[in-house]
Amino acid sequence: MSRSIIKLILLVLLLPVICLSQDNDICADCHTDSGGDPAEVSTASLLNSVHEDFDCVDCHYMEDPEDHAEDLDDVDCGECHDEAAEQYTAHGRAVVGISAYAPECKDCHGTHQILPPRHRDSKINPINMPATCGACHEDSTLVHDLDIRFKHPIRVYSESIHGKATAGGLYQAASCNDCHSTAGSSHRILSPNDPESTIAHFNIPKTCGQCHSAIEQDYWEGVHGELTARGEVDTPTCTTCHGEHSILATEDPRSPVSANRLAESTCTPCHESAGLNEKYELPTGRLESFVDSYHGLKSKAGDKTVANCASCHGAHLILPSYDERSSVNRNNLVKTCGHCHTGITEDIARAPIHESSTFHYTGVAGIVRIIYILLIVGVIGGMVVHWLIDLLKKMRDVVKMQPQVRRMEPNEVFQHTILAISFSTLVVTGFSLRFYDAWWSQMLFGHEGGYAVRGVIHRSSAVLMIFGSIWHALFLLTPRGRGFMRDMIPTVADGKQAMQRIMYNIGKADKMPQFGRFSYVEKAEYWALLWGTVIMVGTGFALWFDNTIVKLVPHGFMDVMVVIHYYEAWLAFLAILIWHMYATVFNPDVYPMNPSWITGNMPLHMYKEEHPNVKIEEVQETAPTMVKVPGEEASGQGKVD
């Protein structure tokens, strides 16, 4: 054997001894307080660690001990933990060795003081796992860069029944790795779109079944589990009903499976889905029929003991009614209903429950329903006819009342009529788009193609309102129009009169203010109308020709237009409903109405009541007479019929 080969063999055999002696001495020089025994390094920094008996070079192998700064973090745990290293190829969406966000061993286990999982202070102890995982999963930058939809899983988990149990020191409670570790390995954490992931759709029942084995068995035997096992991706699993990280106790009113929320929050999203009902040939209207029932009404009132969906159909072992094991099978109904209604008879137990969704009842309930419908139509309809006749009579009396003062010329009546028709139609057709599922909207436009017709009517009404606005603008150029505008300009006196009227109504003033041709009420309404018309026309055109406008405006502009159009509509509608309708209809001094919007005339006594500051000469009631109203001659007002 050559001398060089012998030297090489000796070097290989003695290298660990050389490195151990040299490297540990060097580590001790810097990493202990006084230098000396390298064992002090191990004792001080690895106390209670699973690596307590290790030397520095066991993990930190250095080719050049004099220049080792870059080598300190280059630790390959896989040299000893080869099985774990083989399993740890990915962490969710982050691929080890490729993704910068893939956690390293030290991120979860620590560096020197690596404690066994059973140790209470270990980072991977069940009670500490949320904090360990939260170091990354509560990092907003990481969550954003990896496009993780669940933004705060640890914060949500801490409020759940599992999180509270873990925080309370219960080791058996489900922690992060109990649900996310695949194939019994805490190092194999796969994303939900991986078929082998524990949180993949088809594996979720098995994952939860690690702790809830009896419930898992019930689920697989039920109709939901059968469909899941068959490969259906739209079936509910544990997390569909209970949530993912935010799993709350059933007694918690926030829980989707609490007694008061189960029907609407959990069962309805699937059983009111048109697509699912068509696919699985399920009946519709289940929520409505439950809400309208005795059980539903009691549940909405806050009764936690009244029957809900799970009370009758089961919570996990949910079977179709034709299955002999089903709790809602006709042969099992006495037992099912008997849990609450002791001694219930078979006939009562078999009475149909989900009928009111179509408003069809059978038996005595159906007969009573028909009687009440006829009673409501007859009684309430009779009341409406009775008072409608009375109202029409009073309206005719107001129109015929003598003497009458000409308040509006035919031209002005025409303008008001166009405004009233277009505004009312715009309100109905506009709000029917926003409240498309309301009964009145369905009644008007719920038929096939109805909402296309709604759009045509809405835009046509808008054009009619614009036509009326242009007509009014031309009217303002006439002598009467100029007089109208002059009298409509707000003054300081209007503010004083508004305050005086308020003080009079609360008993702090002796008399009502004396209004002229237009009071502050009419002026405020007129200028609000002009403002609202400009806003609604401008935003309406933007929404009408959105495909053209969107190319010319910055991002977000159309959203602003939608908001302005919608809330300005509410403002205008409520203003007319409250301000205008009270002043012209519901005010006791005016009721049943000021008839000038129909004939242009109003009773003389009503005119004097509303506009006492306009002096009218004595009137002959036997024949039409022209009466001069000071300040209004140019307007033609003051004609008395």
C-alpha cells in the first residue's frame, strides 16, 4: 500500500477527532462566558433539549473553523431525521427548497433548545401549536403573497371550542397538526386541493373522525356521506356545517348549528339552491315552510327547545324518508315526534309538515285557510270600498267647493302631472331592481322577461321627466315664469317664518307666521326638486350608457354613480312621502287634498289659510269673478270661480 493512501485513510479516521477537539474548543472561546470546557456550551444552550448530549459539530459541521459565519445556519437535520426529511416535501402551497415561505425545521422546532412534544414548553406541544403556526399564518404579508384566503385562522381558532380547550391545557383537544398532518406525519402538510390532504373535501370526515369516530360513522351511513363517498363535490362535510377553524359549541348562539340558526344558516344554503334541488330532485321551499310553521315561529322567537331541522331529520345520520331507518320515515314518526310530544297519535304524527311553501294545506287546516282567505277578502275588501267611496265623495266636494281661487294655470298643471307620473314610475321601477325578491316586485316584474320590461319602463319614465324639466325651463322664460321664479327665491324671512311656526306649534309663540304666495315649505321642496333632478339625470345617464362612460372615467367612478343614484332616490322618495304629501294631503287643514294639482283651483278658505299674507278682495259667490291678488296680478292668480 502506498504511503499516500495510508495518509488518506488516517486522515479520514482522525478527522472527526480533530474537528471535535478543534471546533468545540473554538466554539467555547466565543459561546461561553469564561471559555474552557466545551461541555458548558452544551449544558447552557441545550438544557432539557432532545439534543442535550450533542456537541456543536454534530450539527454545525465547518470546513474552515476560522471562517465559519456562513456555515452556522447550514444545518441539515435530515442527516439524522431522514424519514421526516423525506416526508417534508411541501408545506401547504409552499414547496420545500423552492418557495421562500416554506418553513424550516427550526421555525417549528426551535434551534438549540428543542424540547420533546410532550414537554409543556415545547413549540410543538399541542397547547403551543397555535402560537407556533400563527407566527406565519397570522403574518399578513405571507398570507397575501401565498394568496391564502383564510386571513386569520389562529385568531378564529382561539375563539372556537377546540381553541379554548387547547388554551385551557387540554392536550386531547384538536390542534393544528391534528387536522392538517397527513398520514400520521406532522411533517406532511398538504394543500386542500391535494387528494391526499387531510383537509381535501373527501377526507374531511375521516380527519374529524380521529376524535369523533361515532359521528363519522353516522355521517358515512347518512345520505350526505353516501354522496361524498360516491365522489360528489357539492355535498356537505363536517366543515360545511360546523365551520373550519371557528367551530363553536352548539349552545353558542353564534354557531351555525345552534338551535336558532340551524335552519337558515346551515341547511338552507343547500336545500334552497336551485341547482342542487334540480340535480338531486329535492323539493323546494323548505326554509319558508319551516319558518311559517309553529316550530319555525317559536324558533325565531328565541325558543331553544323547539324542534329544528336536526330534531326531526337527525344531525349526522341523515337518511331519506323512504329509508326504514330514517327518523322521518312514516313508520318512525311517532317515535321522532314523541321526543317532544309525549303520547302523540300516529295520525297527528303523519300530518304533512312542509306544506306552507306552496300555501297548500290539507285537512282541517286547509279548510280553515280557505275560510280565512274569503273572510279577509270580504271584510277588508268591504272596508276598502266603504272608505274609498267616502274619500272620493270628499274629494269631489273639495273640487266643487265655492268659491275657488286659481292657483295653477293649465300649463302648470300639465307640468306637475308629467312630474308626478314620471317620478312615481321611476320610484316603483327603480326600487324593484334593488328589491327584486319582494312580493310587490315579483308581482309586477317576476314574469318571464319582466325585468327587461322594467328597464324599458324605467328609462322611458326618465326621458319623460327630462321632457318635463325642459318644458319647465322654457316656462321660466315667460312673464308668468319669471314671476314664479322671483317669488320662489329664498329669503331671510323664510328662515324666520320656519322658526316662528315651530315655536307656535310647541306653544312658545302667539300666532302662526303669515305666508305670502310661496311659503318656506314650497320653496324648500322646489329647490330640492331641482337639485335632485340634476343629480338623478346625471347619474342615470352614466348608468344607462355605462359601456361608453367606463372608458372615459377612472376606476371606481361607476361605483360612486351607483351609490349616488340609489341613495338620492331614497332621499327624493322619502322627501315627497313625508314633506310634500303631508303639506298637500294629510295636513288636517287640507285633507283630503289640495285639488289644485287636478283642476288648478283651490277653495278660497284653504287659500286664505295657507297664504294669509296675500290680500284678496271681497268675493261674490254667486258668479265667477276676477279678484285681484296684490303681487300676483302678473301670474293670473286670484281668479275666483
